[in-house]
Amino acid sequence: MKSSTRQKGFTLIEIMVVVVILGVLAAMVAPKILSRPDQAKVTVASSDIETIAQALELFRLDNGFYPTTDQGLEALSSRPSLTPEAKNWNQEGYLKKTPQDPWGNDYIYLQPGNHGRFDLYSMGSDGREGGDELARDITNWVEGS
């Protein structure tokens, strides 16, 4: 009996065909993925605002009031020194640090707010109030309210 010593595997041509197919797929998909970083930043800012709003609610539950505009969002990461005194401030804080929006700007916090209990927003990618589409303001209120 003669046994075959030929090994099974892929030929160089087969491997090259697979590489070319993967390259074509990457060329079609990459522009769609890479063109979305601005949309991702808007999503991150919206998520940050929800997280900060929840931390503000916890602060209010513990202390009976929201931080004032002067105390700012810093009151969520370090005990505020300005009045009113936060007598029941959580020693662990409400946020690890005072966040910035994805464009490197501070979130804007006003209390009392013009649109509810407090206003919390980012001015978006252009850093100016208003704006359209990806440059629009990202807020904790519904526009038009």
C-alpha cells in the first residue's frame, strides 16, 4: 500500500484571493465607519448629560437642593464650599471627576434652569449656542419647551 504524503492546506493563490476579498470589503466598509466619529461624540455627550443629571438628582436627594450655578458641577465630585451647605454630601462624591464634553469644553449647568429644574448642556462641536445637525446643542430638555 502506498500512502499519500501530500499535505492538505491552502495554496498561495487561495490565500491571495481571500486577502483581495477582505481588502475590497474593508474598502467598502471603512469609509462608513470612519465618517461617524462626529455622530459618536454627539452620542457620548447625550450619555454624559444623562449620567450627570442622575448624579444631580442623587445630590438633591441627599441634600434637599440641587447645586447652585455658582457651586456648579464641581459639587458632584468635591464637597462644595459655597452656600448653601451640602450637609449630607456623599463622601464618595456623585461623580469621580467633573466631566468635559467630547470636544473638550465644560458642560454648562444653570440652576434654576430656564427649561426645568436645571439646565445642563453642551454647545456641541462648534462651541456656540444653537447650531444644526452635528453642531447642535445637546441638552437635558426637549427643544421647544
